[in-house]
Amino acid sequence: MKIIYLVLFSMLCSPMTSFSDVKIGTKKTIRTVKKLLKNGKIDPKRTCLDEYIARNRQLWKKMGMGPFTTLGTATGAGVVVGMTAGGTGSAISAGAVGGQAIGGALASGLIGGWIGLAIAGPAFIAYEGTQISRFVKINRTIRVISNARDGVEAEHIMKFTQKYLKKYPKDKKYINPKKMIHIIAEADENKLLCNGKLVRKRGVRKLIKKMKKKNPSKLSDFLASRKEIFHYIHDMVEKSK
């Protein structure tokens, strides 16, 4: 709570400052942030960018490996079942010869594979769509934080501010791109965006339970989403009235 009031006071009374040791601004923001973190030019203790980048990598791996595993398992199971049934049926058929039995097994296996594909298809599409959506959202947040740390009214911070004001139009006289930059940069500097304090849903009770046991939860449970950052900013505005 003290941190919130400190950030709010700084936002309203302090001159604009940049919290980044280096300028991140570039069209290839994600790649640049990764490079700067790797080279030690951005201090991980003073930013949440490293946590968001780690989540970016997790989602990238899931998009690359998860769908194939899911799809392949269902299709493979269909082939095995189909071939087993086909082989058994052909073997016990009157007058069946070896070649016919094998042909029957292969044909049934092919059908089983298509059945497996039909079963896995919708699940594959849903899974992939979810991962892509999460990946895009994380990358947008990384770009917004990067703009804020640069202290410039760049594309992503401008869009972020517009979307915030669309959700909270009455906050227009309190929030503008410059103040938004300061709020996000301060929140990032204080690790508020990645310590779980801004997380409102997504299994908060489960997270608290695990934290009490000193058992780290999933990285995604600690990272604030755009909606949660919006709520945090709006809460600050309400407290300042």
C-alpha cells in the first residue's frame, strides 16, 4: 500500500524520468530486450522485463511442441486401434489369406488415423489459438514496458493509453501518455508487475496457498495482464481524488 501511494505521489508531483539504463526503442523490441538482458545492460533487479521474456519463451515452446504432441497422440492412438481392429477382423474372416489380412489392417489403420485426426483437430485448433493469444498479449506488454522505460510517447504506450481511457473515460483528466509512462516505469522499477500483487484472478487463492508453503507457483501467476495493470492504474486514480 505504501508503494502505491509513493508511486501516485511521484506521478502527480515529480518530473518525468527514465528508468532505463539504455534506450530500448526499436521495431524489434522483443529481440532487443532479450539481447540487452543477456548483455547485462538492463538490471533484472530493477525490471520485470526478464520475467515477461521468460514467459514469452515458455509460450513459444508450447506453440512449437505442444500442438504436435497433442495431435500426434490422438492420431497415433487412432492408427493403433484401427490396425488392431482391422488385423483381427481380417484374420478371422473366412478364407482370409495373409496378404488380405495385412491389407485390411492397413486400411483400418488409415481410417483410424483419420478418426484420430478428426478428434484431435478441434482440440489442436483451440490449444494453438489460446497459446497464440497469450503470446501476443505478453509481447504487447513487453513493448509497453519498454516504451515506458525509454520515457518516450511511442506507439505502444500511446495505444495502451487509448485503450485505458476507452475503458475508463472519466480518468481522462488524470491520465495522459506522459503520466502513463511514469506509472508503468515506476511499477516496473518496483517489480509490481511481476510479484503477483496485481494479479486479481487466475487462481489467486491457489497462488497464496503455494506461497505460504514456500513453493513457487507458475510464472504466469505472478505476471500482471493488461486488464490487471488497467485496474491498478484506475485504483491509483480513485485514491488520488
